[in-house]
Amino acid sequence: MSTLRAIDPKPFLARLPRGPKSEVGDRPELQWLKIAKLRIDPQYQREIGRRGADNIVAIVPQFKWAKFTPVVVAPIGEGLFAIIDGQHRTTAAAARGFESVPCVIIQVDQAEQADAFVAINANVTAMSPLQLHAARLAAGDKGASDLTDVCREADVSICRYPVPANKMKAGETLAVGMLQAVLAKYGRAVLVAALCCITKTRRGNPGMIRKQVVEALCAVLEAEPDWRADHKRMVKAMQTFDFLAQFNAARTASIETGAKVVDGLVDAIGQHLDSKMAEVCSA
């Protein structure tokens, strides 16, 4: 289990601006409020567009209170409250059949409501695909777990944080989204074989677990199942394949002719294995 961290503001104190600080306002209240008492102010709130609708449709069947953060609201009179943040999750809760949602009630006028809306939505710290994968893995997500098992079998490590390409070690990659997509498209056996062609040859080919390379390997190995059936022979045949040189050649050809990089790599890998598998077989 990872070591749990306490909240520690000290590293940031030196960066805080000097001088007077803003008024913090009244302390918010926490209450469960009836959804029927909540309102949307169109002067600062967004309409629920297609993307928002997709989010609501996705939330409803998987709804859990553990994933529901309190809705930020402000009283607007007559027992009603304006939603500052949370109209999508509130709509999902209503669609699921709930009558009330937990709310944080702040005492602000309309101008301050709009200001709070901007601050909440503009200052969200976006999570990278690497962080999301780590979080999903910790949560027991099957897709994340399956991908981790594939990577472990092929000596691949998904970085937790971005690493410069020239600092990457053999087997390290940032391309978690690509690996998830390729696993879904080609399956475990093909992806493991493709990754092993990279990690188990030429000192692991640091920095070569990238989209076009992996996609090209998967396309070739799916089309030629006999090549990946003899794993040791396949890996031995790929020992003389220079991924970096072939990638650069395919990229140059793409610039000059408009051909896709992945197509150039498919041709190069296919020709190489077609020749070398026979040599390895007869050796």
C-alpha cells in the first residue's frame, strides 16, 4: 500500500503574494435540498449540450453517491436556490429518481454567483491519462487491470508522470491511451507479441513504445498469426530490426509523399519478418 500523505501547504507559502487578502465571505452550509427547489440561471450557466447530455446518460446507470460531489448553490429567495456548479450531476440524480441532493449553500448575490461559476470551472486541475490510469487501477477497474497485466508480461511500464523521451528507460511509455485502444482492437495475444518485439530486442528500444510503431506491429502480427505463434523465433528475428531508423524513414516518406507513417512501418516490419523468420527457422 502506498504511503498516505497529509495536507501540507508549507511548500506553497513562499509563492503567495504579499499584501491584503480577499474577504472569505460567510461560511457555507451543507444541506440536502430538494431538486425541485433548484434552478439554473441562464445568464451565467451553460445549456446542457451534446457532450453534457452524453455525460448524464453515462452517469445514470452507474450512479453512486460515493462519486457524487456536493452541488454548489446560492439562495435566490422564495425557498429556491441557483445552481452554481453541478447541474449535470443533479440532472443525472433526478433521472435516477432521487428527490434530493447534497448541497453546499453559499450566501452570494448573482454577480458573485457568476464569479464563483467561472472560478470553479476555470480552475479545475485536469487529470492526465497517466493519472487516470493509475487511479482506475487503484479502483480495481478491469480495463486498467487487464492492460497492466499485458504490460507486465511484455516488460512494459506505464509511467506515472511525463518523462522526456531522451530520459526514458527500456519498456517505459506514456502512451496509455494508445495501448488501451490497441488492446481493445487487437486483443491480448497480439499486443503482448507486439510489445515483446520492442522490449526484448536491441536493449529494449527505449522510447519506441509509441503509437505508430505498436499499431504497425499489431497489424502485421494479427495478419500473420504463424509468426507470433513461435514467440522465441519471432523475437530473435526482430533483433536486427532498427525501430528508430525505420520510424524516421517512414516519417520522412510521409512528409515527402503523404503516406501514413504506420503504413510505411507495416511494410518494413512485414518485409523484415518475411525474410528473417525463414532464416531463423533454417538456422
